[in-house]
Amino acid sequence: MLACKLLYFRMRLFLIRFFLVAGFLIIGSFFFFPAARPLTVLAAPSSGAQTTEEKTYPAPLLNIGIPTISFSNAINQGGYLQANWLGEYVTGMYKFLLGTMVTVAIIMVMIAGMEYVAYAKGKDVQKAKDRIRNALTGLALLFSVSAILYLVNPALTVFNSLNLQIIDPVKYIEDSGDVVGSVTKDTLSSVGITCNGSGDPASIARSFLGKTSYRMGGKGGDPPYPADTKTCDGKPCKDFCPSGTVCLDCSGFVGLVAECAGLSPKGESGGTAALFGNAPQIISCTDTTVTTKVGTFTLTPGDLVGFKAGDYPKSSSFGHVWMFIGNGDLINSHGKGRSSGKAIAIQKLKSTCQTYPLRFVDR
């Protein structure tokens, strides 16, 4: 009798270990599928084009590939990239977790079934029943998640596509430019921009968001801006600055931020030609450092990166300047932002460094 009980407990322990190991192997095998690959999509033809142009847009790349997650083609519509990647990720993750939990639940039911048979006349039979009931209840809840969400609010089960603006690096700066001129702080307080000499260029630069319109030759003063040759709202941009905003070009913006923060000037009044005339070229970047031919520098808010006319072959007529504001971010006033309050944009240092031939000015 004792030998039979001992054999029973050994078999029970073996089976429990077997199913646990098998479950972990099944679940673990899901992580060895290849990661998502870049997407190949057809970009919408520009005005007058006769054929579509095939372009490749990189899909989100998962650090650990999950077999139930796949990303559909993105669509280029009117300069915006529409992609349902977020919805596909959530849906795929739900399917993955559902499969994993089903596997675990089946293992639990099998273990509980063996315990039920073993305890058929014992006092622990109720525990086996409870384990089976709990596993089946969990399965029912898992399979009914979508129905529950739909009953609460049907919108919870619908994922709208992301609508991402496509930024052409050439178009982004080809309408930009700057001219020599001193900045002025006359109208800043009236539009709610911070200019208090705090020594915090990052916060001051962000206060320009939504309150700045681009004008070539704009340095914060009133119109006219003779250097600007574009048309805004059917009239010459040079003749007006939209109400409630300050008008700045790229060097005017960084110069005004520096002055408002109480930082020493670096030649911003001379435009990008003066700023980057003798500045070292950047070889590589991280989120917080730049490496040039003269060494590696750790960036601090207020440092400048950019290029002068002639540096960027795809748009050799212009220079451009960005200011570093921390956390891998650059801020700038760009020529695509001539509409009211649209001039200021924040971009990542690493991607900007990979796109343009940048130079570095250490504040």
C-alpha cells in the first residue's frame, strides 16, 4: 500500500513537471519568429505624374518577433502616411496572449483532471473541480473580451489608422532661409512667449510653439520682410505677420531664444553663413552627443547644429539651423510653416543627423 502511494505521488509530480515544461516550451517557441520587415508601398503620384512611384516605408520593428503580429501596407495620401500599425499591434498581441492563455488553461485542466481521477473518493476532489471550473471560466472571459468591449462602447473595438505627415527633407528646408539682421523682443509678451533671461533655453524655445510664423528675414520685428518672396493666403508673405504670432526665420528663432534665455550670442545675427562658416562638420550622432573631426561633444540645451549654403547638395541655396533642447530633440523654425503659428517644429537629433550634412556650434 505504501509503495502504491509513493508511486502515485511520483507519477503525479512527473506529470505536473512534464506539462509545465511542455507549456513553457510551447510559449517560449513563439519568441523565435523573425521580426517584422520593412513595408513596400506605392506612393500616390504627384500632380501630373503618369505612374505611381514605389517607395519603401519602414514598418515598426519589434525587438522580439511575435507570430500573430503583422503590419499591413501603409498608404501615402496627400502627403500623409496612413497606417493601422497601432491597431494591428493591439489585435496581434491580443491573439498572442489568447493563444498563450489557452495553452496554460488546457494544461491546468489536464492537471486538474488527473487530480480529479486520483482524488475520486478523497477529500481533495473539490479542489480539482474548482481548478477545472476556474480554468474554463478564464477561457470564457478571454474569448468574450471583444464582445464585452463592444457592449460597453463599440468604438473600443475599432482602431483608426494613424495619420502621419510625411516630411520630405528637401521640401522641408528648400523654402527656408535667413538673412543678416538683429533680433527684437518687442512683441513677445503680447503673444505669450517667455523671455525672462532664465538660462533655460529648452523651456523658452518650447514657449514659441504655436505662436510663431515663418518669414524669411523675420527676426521678431514687424513687417515688411523684403527677403520673403512667397505668397501667403493670396498675398505676399513679406507684407504681414499673422495676428497673435511673431515672425522668425531659422537663425532669427535660435538667436531670439538665446537672447531670451540670457545666453551669449554665437553669431546668429549673421545667419547660417556666420554661424557655420568655421564650424566643424558632424560625423555621427547619438541622442546626446555629436562626433566631429575635432572630437566628441556632449550636447547641452542651447547648442546649435545645422549647415550653411552649399553644404547640402539637394538644396544648396539655403542653410538651416536647429537648437538642441535635450532628450535627443532639436527645435527649429522652418519654411513650411508660413501659415499662422506653424513655424516651430521639434525633430530628433539622430534622424536629422542622418538626413543632413550638419555642423556643430558649442554654446
